[in-house]
Amino acid sequence: MTIGENIRMLRQKRNISQKELAETIHVRPQTVSSWEVNRTEPNMGAIELLADALHCRKSDIIGDRTPDIAPTAEEIELILAFRASDPARQGIIKELLGIERR
């Protein structure tokens, strides 16, 4: 798969619009569209922002294989509940799971 195909697939799996993704990483929606149709490619800084926004590894974006992430409906519900929780609760959850802050 191409970088653009990976970005589109990861974005769609997360149920995020091009506009929402663009706002999250501070680019224009046309830029995301251009990446997804392989007209242009994101630079490494944008790839890092994309990986954070799409909750994946940079290699999932730049790799030529299908990313091996496919969260279940239950996992998506947990992620959404985590995102909606207050920062203190998020910190406690991260500590319990052994996840370091970036």
C-alpha cells in the first residue's frame, strides 16, 4: 500500500473526516486529500503528527504493507471513554497500564 492509501485507511478506521484530521495536525483539508490520492507525500514532521493523531506507528503510515491494527468495537468504546475522561483520570489509567507520556 502507498502512504496515501495507509493514511486514508487509518483515518477511516478511526472514523475521522479529512477536515477533522487536518484540524488536528494543523494543515488544510486539501493537504490531507493530496496525501490520500498520492499527489504529494507528507514530510517526516507531518508523519509524526499523523501517527499521533491516528494512534498508530509511523511505520503503519510509511510501510508498504497493510497496517495490522483493527480495533474491535469494544476497544473503540474504551478509547472514546478514555479520551472523554478528565486528564487526571487519563494519567491514572496510563500509570496502571504502564504507558509513558510522550
